[in-house]
Amino acid sequence: MSHMDHSAFISPEFLIRAASESWELDGAARLRHQVFVEEQSIFTNHDRDEIDKTAIPLVAIATLAGEPAEIVGTVRIHEPAPTLWWGSRLAVAPAYRKVGRLGAELIRLAVSTANGLGCREFHAHVQLQNVPLFRRMQWDPLDEIELHGVRHMHMLASLSHYPPVSDPTIGWSARARRPR
């Protein structure tokens, strides 16, 4: 059996926006379960928590013939105190981790959305392997901690690099990188 290059089948365009439809919310929950429960074994049965009740879920959606087709990335943001925001549960489907800078696009939407809602500080606990990405995106490391048995870096976004977004349900489109 020959090894097949599946990159030709990966959508060339993605929508990056706040999840508003039930299929988007379901897809985000499925992807989080796939990444944090099945793949990384950080959680046993599910990764849902109290934050989900107030968080704004953001998604990366692969398109098919220009139409929204599948949730391939997600992150959530919430405001535990006035003007203080946190991002968490950043997840990108394994087949899409190398194609569209989807993690970076979701981070950009997360901080810009919070910025549009009056954010003064935006924090995240970032798994150590993702710290270089956040540093490239103008985040500062504050302190290393352990969460759910996994080392994380507490990081703070430089808000001036994230122009405010007033309506995250509109979002934007992002193109895939073509394999070289």
C-alpha cells in the first residue's frame, strides 16, 4: 500500500469566528474532547468545566466549496473580573496543525475580541510546547505552573498588537499554507 499525501484534500480556506450555531458549538466540544481527553489524556471523561457556562467559544472552520463544513480549531475566552480576560482550551485538529496557522488565527481572534469588549489584561496558561508560538505573537511569559498534571506557562498578551474586534461572529477567512 502506498503512502498517500492527504494535504491535497485539506481545505484551502478557513473561517475564523465566534461559534454561534449549534453545529459549531458541538464541533468545538467534540474537538476539545478529541485533543484533551483522547489524544493528550489530560482529562479522563470530559474537559467541560464551570468556565464553559460564561465563555465565548471561538472556532476555525474548514470550508468545502466555499461553505462552512467542519470545526478544525477552537479556543474559548472568558472575563472572570471586569477588564480581565483569559483564553483557554486552544485546540487544533491533528490533520490541520501544519496547514493554516489556525492556532495563531484563533489566538488573534481571542485577544482582539476581548480587546473589543474592554479588555485591559489578557492571560492564558499555555502548554510549554506552545510557548514559542505565543512569544512570536507578542505574549510575555510570567511564571511556569502545573495544571492537570501538565507543565504550563502563565502568559500575558501585549494588547497593542491586537486591534479590537467589535463583532467576532463575523470573524475573517484565513488561507491554508500550501506544502512545499
